[in-house]
Amino acid sequence: MFNTLKYYKLWFAISGIILLFGVISLSVYGLRLGIDFKGGTFVELQFNQPVDQAKIKTVIDEQGIKNYQLQAAENNSLIIKTENLAKDKHDKLLSEIQKQVGEFKETRLDSIGPVIGKELKQNAIYQLILVSLGIVIYLGYAFRKVAKPVTSWRFGWSAIIALLHDLLFVLGFFSILGHFRGVEVDSLFVTAMLTVLGFSVHDTIVVFDRIRENLKLYPGQSIEYVVNHSISQTIVRSLNTSLTVLFVLLSLLLFGGETIRYFVLALFVGIIVGTYSSIFIASPVLVQWQKWKTKKA
């Protein structure tokens, strides 16, 4: 049985150093917000035949438009999200696309105002808070019959600490990417973050549920023994589950195209970190918290 808890200071130190860089980047640079949050122009074009996005990108770059996103849609349609475009610049862009790429029909033209972007940003924060509270309440109820000495609420808050670890890690990673590589976050990034939180807590619950069972099976053993034994029983399952997902995400990252690249990257990084935190962060936090309460008592 691998003594995971023996090296808990090492796991905490690794996470602490990495998170420190991320938090500093978030404090100094913040996240590079995309059009969904800042506002801009939304154009949807329907072409007569499949279109090469690389040609569209070339045209947009030639027009001097810096911030934009391309997204393929059904029926040979293409969605273009750009910074706010004046009418003359919009007309010139469409004229050049028609000249260099081919005939199309403009099926949608919208302006995303900064007010709507601000609402999206607030809603994203509310979603993350509600998800976290829901997890605490659920774990507190689901583990209500756990054997002493660990209380059910301690499981819930330990899971939240692991979730905050994962959240800060991915946010810090994208803050650094935004500063050095110009990567922007959009509404898809919020979707990726919520997915990562769900996957992370799923992994943590698998470990915690085994700890709950083993607390009943080994009532005379120390909390360290029970948690180490539980991690040893679940670690292979956790790694296999994560690896199958990561292989799919890796293929999407390599061959999925430009439009979903950073959405997939957020999932890829988040699932790696979520698997790590469920084993090396959540469980040691639970043990150290319990030992501190016992010592205090």
C-alpha cells in the first residue's frame, strides 16, 4: 500500500508553488476576456458550398481586425465574432469575403453590447458559486451516516477546497496564456470550467465514498490508515477513468480544429488537475483537518 499521506507536505508544496504563479498572474494580468464578455459584432454567413476557414481568416487579417473568433455552423454556415465594427468596415469585410472566398448570404447580424457581456460575466460567477454550495450540501447529506470521528460536513468542505484548487489552477493557466499568447476566454471556457468542477468532484466522491465505507470496516484503525487504504483501492479506477477521457481530448486537441482548441485545452488541463487533487489534495486536507480537530479537542 503506497503511503500517499506520508508525502502530503510535498503535494501541498507542489500545488502551492504552481498556484502562486497562477494567482500572481491573475492579480497582475487578469484573464483576457473574449467578445462574449466585452461586446462586439456577431455575423453569420451561409455559403453555397463548404468554405475553408483559413481563407476567411486571411481576409479578416487583411482588414486589420485584431480580435475575432470563427465558428462553423450547419448548412455551410460560418459565425464570425469580432470587435465592434462600424457599418462601412462591416460592408468592406463582407465585400472582400465575397470577392476572395465566394458567394454567401448574411443570415444574421447582431451587436453584443458591453452590458450583455457584463451580465454573462456575473452569471458565470453565480453559476460557479451555486455549484460549489450544491456540492457541499449534497456531500453533507449523502455522508450524514458516516462513522466517527469524521463529520459529513468535513467531507463536503474538503471537496470544495480541492475544487477551488482546480479552479485557481485552470484560471491561472489561462491568465498566463492570455498574457503571453493572447488567448481569450469566452462562454465556452465557462462551460469547460463547470465540466471540470463536475468531473473533479466525481473523482473526489469516489475516494471519499470508499473512505466512508472503510471507516465502518476498520473502526479501530487511525484515520491515516483508513484514508491511505481507500486511496490504494480507488487510485487505479481514478487513473483509468481519467486516461480514457484524456485520450479523447488529446485527439480533439490535435485534430479538432481552431474553434474548439482552447475549450478542449481547458478540459484537458482541468481533468489532469482534478484527478491529481482528488487523490493528493482532498484526502490529505480531510486527514490534516481531522488531526487538527482531534489535537485541539
